Amino acid sequence: MNLNYNLIKKEKNTKARLGEFKTIYGVHKTPMFMPVGTLASVKNISPEELESMGANVILSNTYHLWLRPGEDLVDKAGGLHNFMNYKTGPILTDCGGFQVFSLAKPKDISEEGVKFKSHIDGKNLFLTPEKSILVQNKLGADIIMSFDECPPASASYEYMKNSVERTLRWAQRGKKVHSKSDTQALFGIVQGGAYEDLRRLSATETVKMNFDGYSIGGVANDGEDKDTMYKAIDYSIPYLPEDKIRYLMGVGDPIDIIEGVIRGIDIFDCVLPTRLGRHSNAFTRKGKINLRNLKYREDFSPIEENCDCYACKNFTKAYIRHLVVSNEMFASRLLSIHNIRFLIKLTEDLREAIQNDNILEYRDNFIKEYKKASKD
């Protein structure tokens, strides 16, 4: 499926891009943040609420849905859109690589695929590039990902080189069996850790395969420092085509999103907004805050002034803190709603900054305010 990405404008001082792409669900503007619905559900959030927040693309997880409820059941239900009743925008499924490699040992990775045990019942499993694509074909997402090895950024040069070369071979194998190219866009994944020549190798060879879009992987899975993450982006971007989407996988920190956009990234995803919400935390322009903190007990202001989310328009920090300390589930819902809307609004603001050619000024002002937050 051709996503028909249209590059509208390049920011004059950076590599930031204002763009859009078309699907059967309409036109989707970039830069964009995509909420994650690992198990065919964005935790605590209904499809109608996602639409009200301005969400477009959402993610689901191939590995988890393969194990439960199984791709055949989802296929029988009419695909993910029908199964989860998400009808307003595209769905992207990841390839399962990150989950597999967090469960597998290096010795379990072979040219054929990866052996590992199910996190649910310990059953022996074997996932190959072909199987990953076939599962995603049955899940019926609009955008699917090529199966890759996701080594830690700390891996040695020799290991990383072998991994990159194997991932390229796996990409070819997966692309060969992709049976729904008319309805499902297939993205290639660039790996290579913090090694400039390996990122270049991975990017140039992946682009030769002519995927529908390209993602940069291996940047948010090993606790690497920010400079390492940004270098991985800088080493990859020059070799990716301007007429295709660029996707930074697993990144949801607000400053990282801004820095990624400045470096030429179009779309982002992360579980962070709902995970923080479940642990009493909220994003604000002045940094993350923890609503469990006693100082919010009599704070009758919203989580953030001028925020247009449902939580901020209707409830106070004092009320949400009451819910938090009382272990009321509504607290995590409200915080998750706010956090997702915060990141979506951030990308909306970044689109405006690109249009006005002042994204560096926007970044500097944002960071200055964001780091003012006191330690909760």
C-alpha cells in the first residue's frame, strides 16, 4: 500500500519536516505521536476518547496478539479494526522483535529465526521473519513492520555488524512473503547501534529494498544516554528518502520527540504516557509531576492551565490526588488521557513551529520551562 507521503515544508534551520500522508481513513499530518495499544487496547482509553484527543495512528503488538488471542481469531473477527472497534484511523503493528529479543538469549538467535519461551506459559516458541509478516497479515493492520534483530546499544561492533547483516537478510525474506501489499504498507527497520558506518550500511541497504516507509530502531531499549540516541538518528537520516515516512520506534519523552523532529523524524510511538498515568505521573510544560505528592492536596487548579484535554477541563489536581491515594481507577484514566493529549498537542505545536521556521527557539523555550519542575 502506497501511503502517499507528501513533504509539505522543510524548516529552514534544521532537518525538521512538515508533511502528511493519506490512507483510506483520510489525511494524517506529521510530525505525529502514536498512542500504543499493545493488546488491541490503549490502556484505560476508549476509541472515542482517542478520537477526541486527536489521535490518528495507533499501535498494537504482534508478539502479544500472536500469543493471545491469536492471529486467527483476530482475522476471523475481521481484523484489528473490527476486533477493537477502532474505525477512525490507521493501525500499525510492530514486528515482535523487541519482545522476542528481551526474552531470548544470543545463542537462541539463528539465521532461520529466534527460539524463546512464552512469557505467559513458558511454551517453546519459534519466530521467523516469514512468520512475523504472516501474523501481521492476519492481524490486518494498515502499517506493518519488517522483522529485525534488536540488539542492545552496548553490543560489540562485531556482534552489531553480524546483527545488521542478518536483519537485512530477514527483511528480504519477510518482504518476499508479504501477501497484502495492496492493503498493508510494510516498513523496513534501520539498526546499527551507535556505529556510524553500520547505521549507514543498514539504511542504504534497507532503502534499496524499496519499503513503504522506514523506521529507526534500537534507540530506546538499553537505557542508552541521550547523545547515543541522537547520534543513531543523525547517522541514519541522511540515507533515508525524503518521499517516505521516517519513524522513530519506542520514543515518547517530550524532549526526545522535539530533538527527533529537529533531526528529521516524522512519527513516534511509546507506552510512556499511559504507563506514567498508571503511576500517578503527569506531563506538564514545567516537567513531570507526581499527583501523589502532598503539595497537591489543596491544589484546585487543573493538571495544566490551558490544556484542552478532558481531565484538565473538568477536574483539579486536588481531586485527582484524592483518587490516587484512594486507589481509584479513575485517576489513572484521567492521567492517561492528559498524557496522551499532551504528546499529541506537542506534535501539533511542532508542526506550527516548522511552519514558522522557529523550531530551535521553540525547543529552547520548552526545555527551559520543562526543567523548572521541582523533584517530586
